[in-house]
Amino acid sequence: MKSFYQWMLRYRDDYALDNERKLANWMFSEHDFPIHSKDYNEISQYLEWHIPFADALTTFDQLWEKYREEN
């Protein structure tokens, strides 16, 4: 099973600026992001403390559901 970070790399895109891609691009550039984590609570808490944009937590929750369905 891939970590959430590894799964999110599919959304990286320097040109599209929807929330999924903004979150993926931010995670890629955030050096302290828990890249090996598969734990919802650990990632959610990290995002709560380091929120990159207003809808990041909602976007994370939506993407987490997709991640869980695929893994």
C-alpha cells in the first residue's frame, strides 16, 4: 500500500490550480510533511498545524476517501 503522499503525487501539476493540485504541490514542497504516513489522524493534524490554504482540510478529507477506496 502506498503512503498518502505517494498516492498524491499523481495530482502534482504546475499549471492547474484546483485544490487537489494545490495540496499535492504544497505537500511536495513541504519538507516536514509525513511522507511515509498512511494514518489519517497524523496527516490531518499536520495539515491543521500547517494549513496551506483555506480549503485544504476539506480537500484532504475528499482525497482521503478516494485514497481509501483505491488502497
